[in-house]
Amino acid sequence: MNRIGIAALLIGSAIGSARAADLHGSYRKIADGIVVTPAGGPSARIEFSLHGDGIVHVVATPRQAAGTTLTPSLMAPNPPAAGAFSVHEAKGHVELEAARTTADIDLATGQVRFLDPAGHVLLAEAGAPVFRPTSADGKPFVSVSQQFNRGTDEALYGLGQHQNMQMDYNGEDVELAQHNMDIAVPFLVSTKGYGLLWDNDGITRFGNPKPYDLVGDGLKVSSHGQPGFTAQYFLDGKPVVTRQEATIDYQFIKDMAKWPEAAKARTVAATGGQNTAGNAVQQQTVVWTGDVTPTVTGVHKFRLYGSSYYKVFVDGKPVLDRWRQNWNPWYANFEVPLTAGKPAAIRVEWQPNAGYMALFHSDPLPAADRHSVWFTSDIAQAKNYWFVPGGNVDAVVAGYRQLTGKAEMMPKWAYGFWQSRQRYEDAAQITGVVDTYRKLGIPLDNIVLDWRYWRDDSWGSHRFDPTRFPDPKGMIDTLHADGAHFMISVWPKFYPTTDTYKELAAKGLVYQGNLRQGNHDWVGPGYPSTDYDPYAPEGRRIFWRQVEDRLAKLGVDAWWADASEPDMHSNISIPDRIDTMGPTAMGPAAQFFNSYPLMHARSFYDGWTAFKPDVRPFTLTRSGFAGLQRYSAAVWSGDVASRWYDLKAQISAGVNVSMSGLPNWTHDIGGFALENRYSAKSVKPEDLAEWRELNLRWFQFGAFSPLFRSHGEYPYREIYEISPEGSPMRASMIWYDKLRYRLMPYIYTLAADTYMRDGSIMRGLVADYPNDRTARTLVDEYLFGHEFLVAPVTEFKARSRQVYFPGTGLWYDFSSGRTYHGGETATVDAPLERMPLFVRAGAIVPMGPVMQHVDAVKDAPLTVTVYTGADGRFSLYEDDGTSEQYKAGAYSRIPIAYDDRTGTVTLGAREGKGWAGMPASRVVRVKWVRPGKPVTDDNGYDAEATYTGAPLTIAPK
């Protein structure tokens, strides 16, 4: 054959291969993975890149956005490099295989399945992604939706913090949109042993991809033969307006224009007494009634957005009875089984008191869709997610941190007791609180100064009001001399009259939307304000320099980053919120709706580490996002209400925050905002009794939370203020405070392990018992470390409660020493002074004496408490508590082992380089806990020896 013939043959072969690729798709290798060009479907290009030994990043570019440059990830800016991997092709599929993961991709569609090393499918895309064109700030984007694992029975956790008393999110709908009390972290952990990080900074929905409709817009409602609800408005119990309303929709400020004129009332929101004009307050009530007639049979999901007092009844049965403060309404979920074509009567009763209300609904999904992993984002450039292998919950969280950043170690004092109040009005109040704690011998480590320490017209100036705080540095020095640390509230908010604002504004580093909308805040006459732009590196630098010059240099130890959602103006709609938040230096506000708290926390972290490079930074922020842990930031649960429901809802909220990879979480002990019956100057005895009991039960729970922090509105929350002298309440609060300090060797080891071993402090039962299906869905129990089972009391006057004991081993009641077997449910005693608390057999719990603040005595005796009945191990961690030297190995580990057959306790050779101030030797005491013989309050012990760093065995006598 001549050369022309050979060339023709080669050309024909190439054309045939191209046609085959068109039919079956194609791929090519890249340095860290492969790029697939599917034969069809909505994706023009799908990149699968490997990171570490099994994390896979998937980016599918929609055909209508081909050529778009993807914005760099804020969640995972420095993912690990690829380890060893191989690529195989067979039968129209290509496999990207690594040590812990195989990604099996269908070349025709681009759909992927992720397999574990044994070949089991962990996560599989169910169909192609759905892209729809949209825009933000005039720039083209898409919305994106992708479903996985259709019809799955796995349990699902994480997703940040949501307070609807949901532990397992399989079958639930969750909106990820930052809000006071709601923290959006688009990371999911599965009992199948994988995690999924959905890399999108915008508003995202998990579960049903379709937003809920107002009842009346979707689910039809009628009353008395007419469309809509019958709405009855009352003033002081007398009817003033009756009308038909298509929907219940007073959700935002702008919706108040719908209010009937004759039903407007003289109210004082969330309080009682007199209004500013001196006129008597009128009691306002609204009642909506109507019949809803579904077109689909099944369990229908409803959400009521509300504040003040409200109740909901369906067919005469109560489904909701709640209260929320009016300036912070939020969603309450309920579900109702309905039959197609069969009406159900809905009745909503509301006492508005200048509050907000809206009722939403979602039709049932098919069972396989309802029980799936499904993410949908309103604004996107591509389908963008990370598959994180693990095998178990802890390993998945470790993989998340490998991807998004280590959880930096907090200073040791942060794990002691914090006292805070809304708010200390002058320096004498702050120093007086610490002085009183010291005089009473009640341990305390941190005192917090909340907002409004500045002059009212100078928010954002970072300057103390000199009439109330004449010597801030002297105040802080006094606190330090008393063994306390000082945290201060700093917002991202600025009044345009301040010099700080003017410096930022001159460089275009403040948002203009809130000013343009004409919104004023609630201080005094109300002032215009806005936030700075932390997406701009220069914005972060200037913000911190202003804070450093005016606050940090005075000796402030830690930062309270309030309203970091950001919340520039409450009770405005999502479009209006977006208008206040940008455009950011990186792009439209809608694109970055959820990541503001991450970038704001970075301002503090970068600034502090340059200012004091060998002192651990610490920021407490009201909102968070994926990756927040790398900026040494903790989160708290926002301005929750002081109600029993809200106490119970904290448990699943905290567990899921921890399983979202953020280990340091806290809450306002007692709840932040109170009903008038609790906060009025004259409180009924029965209300005062309930208020005190609620606070005591919340305090007990707080002692076994990652961070132990009392805060809230009036009445004052100091232990000596809230509990009468000599009362059982005060005795219990002091007992739990002291117990926290007795357990500090254990707690600080848990804290260190969040960095050293990518661990968690507050743990879902599923983390240690993944195959225990009863444990998966419990919303009112959790693990504190691996050793403690915590069962808070969340009902008024309850003196017992049911507790489920996971696993198959033995559990000890911490107070009585009574034992229970894993797998059983028992009714346990819960006297007012004690919360049900249990320790597993085989646990080793290191304890110390009570100190007035952490490390007051560095060489204090160590009590090794052993719970007999199984072998046990523990690795006690210690360091200097404040420096960054732990990263260079300046710490110690003491391995401790218990042999249940012989009863011996062995302390292994000390590990690590040691640390500044480390005692050369320690008195070590051992307490063997046996059934019926609990730990005593004085840390009693059975044997004693001196540990010098060499191996030591202590046997029972």
C-alpha cells in the first residue's frame, strides 16, 4: 500500500474513533485525575481530580457555561495533593482508582459512582444534574441540582446548625441560608462511611429541590365556600376585622402594609406595660381558619415562620404551640398525613404584638426521592462537590479537615466557665462580677463584654464610651490580675459618621445596599449603618488594624464576632438581604451569600496571628461556614428563646455542628430572649419557679457542651444573681461548675484531639455506634467524648426520663454508680439537682482538683478514674495552654491503660517534647469505680504513686 493509501486509512480510523467518542463519550488524563466529555446530557465537561488518597473533586461545567472560569473555592482553598492513582477503561466506563476510593464514571452520561476498596457503592449520582440559566448582578449563572442515592436508608448528619429538633436528616428538607440561629455548612456525613461537601457559597437546599410555597399559592385553601382563609382580627378580645385572605403572609417588614387599618394596635413588641406615648397596650389577636384539600396523598410538610405566641391546629389537634421574640422570628416545622381530595381543617392562632407570620407547605415527594441525598443551589457556575471517603464518621470528619483545614487549638482557658450578660454597662460591673465569683469561690475563666460599650452614635468606632469606661486598659489589667480573661464584642458594622467607616469607604470597602434602602437600626433614634467587605484582602487588613489599634493593644484576649451572617437589618426579605451584602470584591452577593462569616473570621485570625504570633487566637462567631475551624473560630447557636423546646433543640443542633467538622460550639445557657412573664419586674411565683428550673437544666447541659457559657437578656445570669443563696439551685450550679474544672484534664484532651486527631468533643451516638439504628435518630442524647453519655432533662418538673443505652457494654450512672446494659431503654432518676449522666465501662477519665481558673496549679495531683468492667485506654494531653508551640511538638502525652482482668493501671512513658512549665513529676491517684460505688465529690482515690515520665504500674490493693 502506498503512503497516500496509508494516510487515507489513518484518517478514516481517526474519523471512526471520533464518531465512537461522540456516541460513548471520551476522557483524557490530567495531572491529578481525568476530564470526561460525556456523549450527551447537560454537562459539557466534567473534571474528576484526586486529592490525598481518596478525596475526589467533581466539577461539571454546564453546556451553556462552557469556558467559564470557576471561582476558587473558599471552603477548600488548599486541598491535599493527589496520591497514587490509576485509570482504567472498560465497557463504556472509566475508573479513577485510589487507595480508598474508586470513582466509576459512565462515559456516555458522565454520571459517577463512588466505591469503597471492597467494591461497595457508597455514593451514586441519580440522573444528570439539572442546570437552569439565571443571573446575579447582570452576570450569567446557572442554578444547579443533583440527586444521589435515590431510595437510601442511610442516616445523614451535618449540614451545620438547624434548630428543628432533627438529628438524622434522611427524609428532611433543610435550607442552607445563614440566619441568626441557623448556620449553613453544606457538608454531609453518612453512616455508609462517606462525606459530601457541596462547594457552593450561595443559598442551597438539601432535600426537596423546590422551595416551599405559601399555603394558598400551592396547596389550595378555602373557607365558607370562598378561596383562602377566613382571617379574624381582634383587639382586646373584640372582633374588629373579618376578611378572606389568600395566604398567611406577614413574613417581612414590607408585608406589614397588608395589615387592615382597623386592626392596628398600640403594642410594645415582646414586652408589656406602656408604649412610648403612655397609652395602654392593646392585646392583638389574629385567627385564620380554612380547609386545605391536597391533590397528593402522603405526609405533607409545613413550615410556619413566626414570632410572638402562636398555635396551629389541624382537624382540631394541636401541632404547634410556640413563642419567639419578635425581632428574631424563625421557622417551625410540622408534618401532617393528608389524603388526596379530602379536606383538612387548619386553624392558626396568633398574638402578633408587632410580630411576623407566614405559613408554607410542600407536597409529598415519592418515597425514593424523599429518601435521597439531594442538593440544589440557586446560584452556581457549575456542579461542584467533593466526595470524602472515611469508613466511619470520625474518619470522614478527619477527611473534611484534611480538605478544608485543621481545627486550630483553642486556648485552654476557653474550656473553663464563661460569664456574660446582655449587657455590662460600665467597667465597675465587669470587674465586680469577677471579684464576686472569686470571693464566693466559684470557678470562672472568661468575662465577656457585649455590645454598646461605645457611645450610641459611634457603632464601629471600636472606642469605649469614656463616661462609662474611663480606663479600659486598667479594667482589663484588673481582670487579668484576678485570673480572668476578657472577650469583647466586635461587629462588622459601621455608622457612616465614624472615622473607621470613612477609611474603609474611601477605598470602596463597605457595602451600600443597607444605606441605599434607608434602613436604620434600633439604637436610640435609629442610625443608618452598613458592613465592611471581608472578601477584599485590603478590607480584612484595614478592619483588623482598626481593631488592633483601638482594642487589641489594650489587652483583649478574644473576640466575639456578633451578627456575622451578616445581619445588617432584621426581618427583610432574601432579595433585600442580598442587596445589603454586596457586591463583594469577589463577585455578586447572591453567589457568596453563605460565606461571609468565613471571611470575617479570617480577618480576626490573620490579624491576630500577625499581632501575637505565639498566642492562640480565639473568635466566637454567631454564624459559620465550611472551613471555619481553620481560623480558630467557635460558633454559638444564636439568640435562642428561653423555652423548653429551644433547650431540647440545642442538642441535635450541637451534634450536627460537630459532625459538620466544627468542634467548638456553645449556646446561651438559659436561652437569650425571654417571655415577658419571666422578665417583667414583677414575676409570678409559678413563673419564677419555671424560669429557674429551665436555667438550671440548661446549665447542667452547658457543663457538658464543648464551651461552657452563660449569657442572655435580663434577668441577670450570674450564678449568684439567678439562684437564691442557700438554694438547691445554687448548690447544683456550683457543683456543675466545679465538676467542669474537675474534668478539665479529660476535657482539654478532647479539645487537643480535635487538632491532633481530627476528633470531636460533642458527638452523636451514631459516631461510636453506627449500626445501632435506635441510636441514629435520638434527638435528646449525645456523647461527650467517647466516655460520657449525656441525657439532658428538657421538660418542666421532670424528675425522671427515659434513656437509651447504645452498644452492648455496661454503662455507669455517674452519680449513683448504678449500671445499665447497652441496648436497653430505662427510666432513670433525674432529680432537680442532677442531670442523667453515664460513663461506659472501660472508660478512663482523668480528673483534677477544683481550681478557680484553669492551670492555677500546674502540678496538681492527677486522679485517674477507671470504670471497671472492660479494658480501657486513654492518652492524656497537656501543654502550656496558650501558645502556638504545640504545632512544633511542645506538648506531652501520657498513655494510660487499664487491664480489667488484673485491675492494674499502667501509665506509659511520657511522649512528646514537653512544654514550658511542665512539672517534672506528678502525684497520680487511681480510683476504681465499681457498680454502686461512684466517684465522690472530693475526688477520692484508692491508690497513689508518683509519675516522673517513666512507665508506672499501679495495682489495686
